[in-house]
Amino acid sequence: MDDLKAKYLGQIAEAADENALETIRVSAVGKKGEVSLKMRELGKMTPDERQVAGPALNALKDEINSALAAKKAGLADAALDARLRTEWLDVTLPTRATRQGTLHPVSQVTEEVTAIFAEMGFAVAEGPRIETDWHNFDALNIPGHHPARAEMDTFYMHRAEGDNRPPHVLRTHTSPVQIRSMEQAGAPLRVICPGGVYRADYDQTHTPMFHQVEGLAIDKNISMANLKWVLEEFVKAFFEVDDVELRFRASHFPFTEPSAEVDIRCSWEGGTLKVGEGDDWLEILGSGMVHPKVLEAGNIDSNEWQGFAFGMGIDRIAMLKYGIPDLRAFFDSDLRWLRHYGFSALDVPTLHGGLSR
């Protein structure tokens, strides 16, 4: 044992790197190392011999392991010292250019939409994302049997047993903000309501959370003609084209009467959307004249005032304008995607300076 001790402690002391140290460890205390083989021989010894040899072998093994650990730490310290001598940084040098963060397409398009409607006199209104059942449905003339109120489409907040308060939901659209704006500001009124909304749906063009912007204008002499002009001006400014053709198709929404789906003339040549030309039509939003019951729910006299409303998906128009194929990628937090589709935080969109730069 004295020979083994001298042999391996000497080798450990002379080891030049961690690879050499590992080779020594395997030779000494590895599964087939010399010390390990000696310990297997304990079974062949008499009890008296085993009582002497056992503790001696364990002490030898512990001493070799301790020497290995100490040498490994010493080699690591020496390597760190060598690295510190060769690596240095002059902290007085100018900073290196680093990659700047980018604005998410949803944030960019929200700013673009806000800039366009601000030029037409629309203020921005906001409201809570957790809404009362009344603001989200009843005030908007959506009856209790409407499919949108089913739990398969709407996220309802949990209520404790015995809680008799009206239910709350994750808002399914930003229309409740219109009701709150009417309650707070009355008429006349001209607002847009951008924000996140929630519905139980998930595929390439739908996600459980997405973003909408809705517009509301209330005055004494507002008509569908005003609505058409506002939407035409918006589409021309947003898609940055000189001319556009809109098509209104009769539809039904509980909160507007009459109601219309709005399509824009376009073409898909080469897989690229071109607005204002071609023979195809693309649906982009829903609109209509505000239903009298909705005005009354907002404490506005429907005999004296009338107005129009419209709503569109911010994520959808961002996909159309910037050629983004999959809505789910908006929420993946993939830096490569964000760098590719992101926008400079310093380029604030304006109608005069340009929306998308």
C-alpha cells in the first residue's frame, strides 16, 4: 500500500492537465483501478487480516481522492489565472454597437391605426379586459341565447359557490369600451377602441388572445355615407394606396342596424396582396349604424342621436399589410421572427412622414 500511495500521489503531483488527472483517477480508484482491485481481495482474507487491511485501503482511497480533488482545483485556478492574464477589457473604450430591440407588428399597426384616425378627429378610449357580462353582451343587444355567450366561445371568470354577483368574462371584443365611453362622455362622440380580446379558438388564423380596434362616431346627422368615407380614407392611408374600392355586403350584428361586412378590391398576383386593383375581394371588417338599444344602454337618447360603428382585427390587417402567414407566430416570442418583422422604436408612424418605414 505504501508503494501504491507513493506511486499515485507522485503522478497526481506531476499531472499537467485535467485529462492526465482523469487517467490517473481511473488507474487508481476507477472500477478496475489498482486500489479497487485490492479492495476486492478483502473477501479472500481472514477476519483478522481484513480488520487491518480494510481501514488501510479505505484511508488510501480517501487520500488519493483528496489529492485528486485538490490537484483539479489547483489546475482550474491556474487555468483561470492564465485566462485572466490574456483576456482584458479597456472599460474606457466606447461601447460597441449592439442590436436594438424592435417594436412588435401589433404595436406598430396599433400606432398606425391610431395616427390615421387621429387625423379624422377620433380619440383613443380604453377599458378593462375583464368585463361584466352586462357591458360585454347585454348592453350590446346580444341576447342570452346567442352562440357568442356559450362557454365554448367565451372565457368566463370563476365564481365561488354562493356568489350571486353578475358574471365577469374576458372581453370577447372591444365593443364594451364603446358603452363605457358613451356612459362617461355622452354625445357627440368620436372614439376608437384598440386592445386585446379573448375567444376560445386556436388555429393558423385564430388565437385565444388577439387584438381588435373598433370605432364609434355619434352625432345628430351621421349616416352610412359618413361611415363609407371614413373607411375609404382609412384603407387608403393604411395600405398606402391612392385609390381603393369598397364593397358593402348586408350582414347582421346584434349591436348595429343596418349592418354590413366590408370588402376591398384587391389582387393576389404572385402571392402578394395589392389593394385597389384586380378582380378579387377581401373582407376586412364589419360595420353598421349603431342599434338604438345600444345607444340607450349608453345613456344616449336614440331619438336625438345616431351613429356608426366598425371593428377589425389588428393582427389580421397586420398580416395582410406585412405578409405574415401565421397568426400563432405573433405570440411565440421568437427573436428571429421579431427581428424580421419588427419595427424601429424611433420611427413613429405619421400620415405626413409615412406610416411604415
